[in-house]
Amino acid sequence: MKTVRIRFNSPVVLVLVFLCFGVTAAGLLTGGRVTQLLFMTYRSPLSSLLTYLRFFTHILGHGSWAHFLGNASYLLLLGPLLEEKYGSKRLTVVILLTAAVTGIVNYVFFPNVALCGSSGVVFAFILLASFTSFKHGDIPLTFILVSVIFIGQQIYEGIAVQDNISNMAHIVGGLIGGVVGYQLNRRKA
């Protein structure tokens, strides 16, 4: 009889999800104080090193278990496929780039909005995944449809729906995933 073993198949994605889990638990156990101090980006003095740290760490904090579980589901669904296709180093760059850009855009353009969660990374993964069947000179129809559906929905909701969701992070994350997906696959084709 064969032995079944569990394999740590997608180290970058699994570490990201485990970090998000731990940070979310710590945030909820402290009534949000840890999240606000270290894992949420908002307008704070540029003289504070924490301002720059939070440009990256805000993707680890989540406001609730539902928020975490929604993002973790997509990260675990799409991440391993992307990590296998593009490699751990490239996927780490996508995650860090998405964190930095969404953090900075939020800081500059939305001074009264605090941002936390990995939704921007999720949207980067969604658009990046739509390039898996890219061939030189072609734009995958799946990319066009995903872009129209996901980004269009975020633009509409950003204008028409008043909720506590950062549509900006979704749009910026999606744009990063689309650009990186195109660039990475253009070179291979």
C-alpha cells in the first residue's frame, strides 16, 4: 500500500496565506489594533518608517474572517497554478509590486481611506491567470472577458455602490496582473 503524504506544493502562496491567517487572527484578537498599526495603509507621516512598511504589509491584514476567507480561497485556487507556470520568484515580485503600487496609490489619492487585505493581489492573480494560453500576436479572449467582467464590475461598483470595499485596489491589482502577464508571456512566445 502506498503512503500518502502532504506536499508543500506552492511555497510562496502558502506562506502568503499562512501569514494572512496569522495577521488576521492577531488583528481580531487585539480588536484591530495590530492591524491598524502594522497591516493597514493610510495617510501617515512620511517621516515614519511604518508608513513605508505598511505599503507592503497591508496585504496581510484583513478586517474579518469572511474577508480573509474570500481572499484566501482565490489565492489558493489560482496561486499554485501561477507559481508553477511563472516560478516562485516571479510570483513574489507580482505580489510585492501589487502591494507597493496599491499602497502608494491609496496613500496618494485616497487620504481618508485605510486599506487592508490581499484583494489587489487576488485581482492580479485573476488577470495573470487569463494569460496562461497566450501565443505571440494574440490576445486571449479569456483575458478580454475577464478584464471586462472583473474590472468593469469594479469600476461600476466604485461609482454606484457605497461600501467598505476598495475597488481601486482591485482595479490596480488587475492592471498589474494584466501587464505582467502580457510581458511575461510575450517574451516566451
